Amino acid sequence: MAAQLSEETIKAQVASNYFGNFDYLPNVANIDFALAKKDIHVLWAEAKKSESDIYEMFVQLILTLGKSRIFNKHFPPKFLACFDNKKIAFIPYSYINDVFYINDFNWKVAPSDHSTKEFNLVYEKVKFTIKETSWVFEFEKDKAELKNFVKYNFSEENYSAVRLRVDKHNFIDVYRRWLEVVKPSININWDSAKKEANVSEVDFFIADLLSRNNESLKELSVILKNNLYMVKNSAKDLLFDTAVFKFKDKQEAHKKFWNRYDRPPAEKYWDYLVLRRDLLVPQDIRETKGAFYTPEIWVKLSQEYLADAFGEDYQKEYYIWDSAAGTGNLLHGLTNKYNVWASTLDTQDVAVMHDRISNKNLNLLEEHCFQFDFLNDNFEKLPKNLRAIIEDPKKREKLIIYINPPYIEGDSRIGKGRSGTHKTEIHKKYQQKLGKASAEIFAQFLVRIYSEIQDCKIAEFSKLTLLAAPNYADFRNFFKAKLEKCFIVPADSFDNVKGDFPIGFKIWDLSKKSIFKKAKTEVFIPDETSKKGFKKIGKKLFCSYDNRKFISDMLDELKFSKYEMEIGHLSSIGNDFQHQNALFIDSIGRKKIAGGRHTVITKNNLITIAVYFAVRKVIPANWYNDRDQFLYPSEAWKKDRKFHGNCLCYCLFNNNIQSKYGANHWIPFTEWDVEARNNFESHFMSDFIAGKEILQVCEPPKQNSLFEEKEPEKFGKPVFGEQAKKVLKAGQELYKYYHKQPNANINASFYDIREHFQGTKNGRMNNKSSDEKYNELLKNLRMEIELLSKEIEPKIYEYIFLEEQSCVFW
């Protein structure tokens, strides 16, 4: 091929000269070159217009595939390839499949950037595989050999013959494809099966996956027997004439699907695949039933806490019941199987536990693992030996309810929860005592234990809302128990739990009556470099905030007159860190977002608004402070004019004021300061900073003194500390540079300046500008603002906007 040909021309020639029987798909999912036949992808390739390194081309292709995750949507082809204007190379896809499941790998990097650490990591991982398993052909010298290779390996009987290994890394993707291909071919009413027989698609998939020659290898709820499924459930007869389910299409879709995979997976994965069936359960069902796997590192840590709280021999001296056991992973590591019980909502989970027991992967007694709906069933359904413990006051004091219950929250605004979470018998029975906490499923677990298994111990994983949320005061006043020990971990360390918030493990003694007020907990995060898999990073204070006033009460006290000039608008929600992103200052003329609180900003409330805004913004929101509440402060802040100036300075460069929505009253400089070409429309902010008198829109009429409103707080001229002055100086340099631009808007706001240099894409401002001088000025300004934030932060605790330093790290 000629060297001067474009890449697109080279791709078209390779497709027509060697793969004429296939559909050529250019640039699918950012892949340079793809071939398909009857909707089956048969080749993915990287292409270059000039001579290139084979190793680097393959690595770039692998990064492209990993970034797009196209293998989650299409069966991967038998081969990957790369080619340039002189040569083409092939490697079997199955030989590099494991690369896509490297732990903690950043697949978001640009595949074309060969300088990244990710590119180098993949290069090192696959270079030996490429060297040993690739076929390389030159277009001119090896034309005949290349055509023979394609003819043999891409014939209809061969191009789809690749069998992919199934393991713990890709079984979720395989399940998703199974739902599309195999599920529709099974002759069963899925809704009836789920409702009355308590089996689901997951059970049929596991039966398929853990089979050899279409014979299931494990005795679980559903068993594959050659060309049909059998359900091991006596309740099945209540719904169907027989426990046998066949295929609608003589098993054609089933055969075609499983011809693409090696099954069963390696035996070392069997227990994991059965145990982690929760990953295959839909999100709404997982939330309602609590099908969330507790990570092994937190299981181990929680059992260390149990030993610390109840003594090293606690397993001999105490009874343990996990009433939301799922497949039993929370109980892994316990040794005294005669003192442990596990109940779960689903019978198939019981079958999984029995299978794990038989394979010595779970140290429990089969008779102690049973189906029980904790929020609906009567205790009379419990095994006799467990019921005897619950009914004996002395033994009950030695019972630990050890659980990781569901975290789903219902929609209290309409009086019902998602998936019927409010409709449990426990909710009906205790709704008045739970108050707004009745929306939480885990609160329903706790209230039943507290009320019906009195004086026992509870060791539970859950969110921290019951400790800290202001709306849950009724629950705290009802649930009188001593919090003995607690640790918190990030929620996203649990599989499929999204969000930056803490999950706590809390040990309660119900025999000690105490209303929760505050407690310091230990903070842990995952750490793969540690032998234990986690590390302690500090301590965190949690408070109930009951009978406290909040920072939003400051806004309630503000008075606004229609005779005052409106200079901006504050949008705010709640009083906690989790709503930090919903807090912003913008222009009066901009259309307001529905919901939350909306406060007009004037000269009379500017300092209060600035303090409110800066206090809630300068400390970044994160997973451990997510629910911390900002409080109504002490009066001392009102006399600290330097604090006022620092907060105002912070606001000047952290707002969304835009001149296109009306006069920009937020320019902190004069025309002389920034060498503007003309006069500003408004001098409000520079006059305010200078302490000049600012007139109202018009004088209000005089009122009868009997009805006069209280005069607004007068704080005097704000005082800027040294760091605030540095921020203003850095801001001035940025404004100056902007006003040198030929098309500068005289009345531009800080937001307008950023938008000018950075531009927008799809309605959002870009992160950087192509103007390096601007980037440097903005970087310097942000550095000074960060230092200013550090100066404001201690004052937040001094004036009690927040409780004492709530998280201390070491």
C-alpha cells in the first residue's frame, strides 16, 4: 500500500481486499476498524496511516475497548488486529481478556496518549502475549498467506468459535447478555414465578453457569437437566402442574449462547459466584430485600469490634442471629456454629447457604439457616431453640442481632415507599413511634428488635441518618439504647452502593436506656497495601442536633424591602454538606430553579449572606461529613469585621453572576484598577468595599412607629485581612488581562470572564482554556482562594457554625 494514503482509505482497502464477505463498520465505539456478520462482531482492529509499532497499536486498541466497554454490548470477536500501510497483525481476544478486569485501573485516559502510566501498564502486561501469540503479515510479501489465514480463521464455522472464560470479573456482563438471549426462550411466567414460587432469572442463570454438558453441578433452587429446568421448591406445586420448565425454541437460543463460553468456570470461582448472586439482582429489588454483600474487610473488622465489646470468648458466651442474612457472608469467620442462626427473605438464599455449608465454605448448621420475613412474619415461625432464647429474659440479654439490613428509604411525601417498603406489618404496627424514620427499612428492623426482643444486643451496619438527621428526633426519643461502639466506612466500598456518605457499624446495648446525643466514631477506609485490607484514618464526631437551631435560621431573620436595590440572588437547600452543590449565588434576572430557598441579596443583608455562603462552602463536602449540620452561630461573629471581609472576598470569586441577566453589581474594582476601556454600569461592590454610602432605589414611606420593623443589622465597612488582599490582588490581575482582550465586555462578571476564556460545550463551561496566560492567572487566584478558605475554616468552629472539629485525622 502506498505510504501517502489516508487512514480511511487504508481501512477501506483492507476491508475490501481481505474481508469482502463481512460488513465493514468504521469507528464503532471509537474502534478504528470493525467487521461484522449477521450482527456478530468478528474483528476489532486499530489502524494507522503510516508505519507504526505493533505493540503500541495493540495497547491503544485495548485501551479503546476498555474505555468503551463494547464487550458488554457485543460478544467479543475471536481476534483483535492492528494494521498500518505495510502490515497487519492478529492476536486471539481470549488471550488478553483478563486485562479488562485489572483492579483500580483508570479506563478514562485517552488511548492515543502513549505517555500515560495506564498505557505503560497495559504495554508491560501484554507485550509477552503479543510476542508469543500474534500472527504478523506484510501486505506485499505475505498476500497469499494473509488470504489463507483469513479464509480459514474467518470462515463461518470458525469466526464465531471463540469460547470466553467466565470468572468473577465478567460474570455480570455474561448475565446481562443471557437476559437478552436466553431468558426469552424459557417457557415460564416470570412474574408468577417470582411472586409465588420465589425464583427469578438469577437462579436459572446460576443453574446454567455452574453446569457441565447441560447438567447442573450444584443442588440449588433451580437445576438444569439437559433440555429443561427443574425447581427444587415444594411450593412450586401450588403454582404449576410440575416443577419442569422447557424451552420455547427447542433450546436453540440456549445452545447458541453457551457455545460462546467455557463452562463451568474454574472451580475456585464457584463459591464466589454463588455467594455474589446479589450482584445480579436488579437495583430496586436489591434495595428492598437488602441483597447487598458486606465486603469481607468490613466483616472482619466488625467481628473485631464484637470481640472488643463482648470479650474474646463472646462466641461461646453469646448467641448470634443474623435476621437479614442473604447468602450468609456476614457470618463468615464465626466459629461456634451451635450458637449462630441465619434467616433470610428468599428461599433461594437458604439453598445457597446450605450449599456453602456442604462445601465447607460457611461454618453453620443447616437447621439454623431458614427462610423468615423479619418485617412481616410472626416469631412463632422461628426454630424452637431460637424462639426459646428470645422468650427467656436472661438468655435474651446474651443474644446479639448481627445484621446488615436494607438501606432503602421510602417516599414519605406520598405516604408510601418504593417497592412497597411502607407496607410491612412492622411499619403498620410501629409507624407512630418511628415518625419520619418509618421510611427507612433498617429502622423498621431496629424498632422490632427494640420492642419485641428487649434487652438484647444489636450489632448493625446502616446509614448514619438515625444518629444525625434532624427529622429523626422521634425515633431517637423512642429508641433508648446505649451506643457502645461504632466505626464508619465509605458507602462506595460496598458493591453497587452509590453516593458519598458513611455507613456505620454500631453496637447497641438495649438493656441500657439512653437517648443518643453525640459520639466519636473511628474512621476506616479500604487499603490494599495493608494486610487487613483497610486502615484507620481518624475519628469523627456525630451529633443528634436535637433542639438545636440551624444556619438557615439566619436567613429567616433577614428583612427585605421592595425599596432596596436587588444585587443578586442566593439559592440554598437544607443545612448540611450533602446539599453543598445546590448552594449558589446568581443574578436576579436569571430564571430560578424550582425548590429550595430563594433569598434576594441587598446592601443590608450582603454581609450576612456572604458569611452564610462562605461558611457552607469553604470546607469541601466528602463522604464522612455528608450529614453534618451547620448550626445557628454564637453572636460573636457579628463583631468580627475581618471575618466579614474574608467571607465577602470568598463570595466575590465563587458566584454565578452573569451580566447578560442585568446590571453586574459584583465587580470589586474600579475602572482604574483594571484599566477598563469605559465606565462600568454599576459601582455597587467597589463602593460597598470602600464604605461609601449606597442609596436605595427610592426612599420608603414613613410608617407609624407602632408598626416599624426592626432595623437591619449594620456591620460597618468590611475589613480585609492580608490573605483576602492577596485574593483581591490576584483577581485584579485576572480582570486586567481580560480587559486587554479586543472584545472584552466592560461589565463582565467573574463568571463572564471565565466563560470568555474557557468556552462552553453542551451548555457546560470547559475546564481549561487554550490561553496559557489566563490559565496561569486563574491558577494563582484559586491558590490564594484556597489559602483564604483555610483562614476562614477555624472561625467556623470558633463561632459554632459547626460542632467541634468533627473529623480529626492522623
